[in-house]
Amino acid sequence: MPLVKCPNCGKEVEFSGNEFRPFCSERCQLLDLGSWADGEYALPTEDTELTEADIEALGKALEERP
């Protein structure tokens, strides 16, 4: 049976037949869920500033909407 590393603690566990896969236990599964809920995981983004021209273009687009 294939072994995988738990993404939370790194322990090697069998993938097949593991009800908590890819985690090794319910504890690791819940810790990971808590990390998502706390916002610890995020996709990288680029912060950009809107220019006056951008704001005007958005305003025009909103006015033209039916």
C-alpha cells in the first residue's frame, strides 16, 4: 500500500483505508482546518493602486450598466 506523508506533521501513513487521508489522524486534519479558518493560508497577490483614470473608467462602466 502506498505511504504518504501527513501534510501537517510529516508522519508517513498508509493512504488506502485511512479515513483522515491525506492526514495521519483526525487531530492533524482539524489543525489544518483551523489554519485555513484563521487565514494562515493565502494565495499570493500583487497589491496595486488604482489611478484616477482607473476610477473614472470604473465609474463610467457602472453608469452604463442596465
